Amino acid sequence: MVLITGGLFAQAPAETEQTTKKTTATATTKTQLHSASGTVKDYAEGKSIVVTNAKGKDVTFDLSGDNLTAKVAPGVAIGSKVKVIEKTDNAGKKMVTVSMPTKHKKASSGA
């Protein structure tokens, strides 16, 4: 018998890829999204980041290059838990965002 408890099902998938196409009266736009959550295996500031997802797969994201903007949360280092989102727009411009989970503050009870 296998018993699964806790928030396993509430967690985001380890890696996703999605393409969205939107058509209006004036144009059609296409956006590609690639994201991965996991632990930082390798990080070269301003160059690249490698994330090992929950399935043990390494996912590499470029953080530099033409038509690429990267935002990396302060404190990201090897061993950090992160979520990386890479969006590519219709014109080929990429935006890479590396974020760390926010820590919830416990409410203090005062008398």
C-alpha cells in the first residue's frame, strides 16, 4: 500500500512548455513559454543557469545573448530552490526570470 500525504499534488510541475497564439483584427502573436522548478546545479552569473528538476533532469537556460533580457533574484546560488520562466515573443525576444520561493512569515500573537 502506498500512502501519499502533504502537498505533493499542489506543487507546480517540474518543467513545462507552452505555446500561445492570439489572433486579433490587426495581427497574430505567438508566445512560447518554458519553465522549470528545482535546485540550481550550476550558475554562471550573466551567462547561464542549470536547474535540476524533481525528476532529476537538468534544464539549462541562457541568461545572455541578443534579444534576451534576464532578471535573476538576489541570492540565487548553487543549491538554491528556484523557478525559471523563459518567454519568447513573436519577434524572437526572450525574457528569462529566475525567482526564489518566498518565505512565509509567521504571524505573531501579541497580548
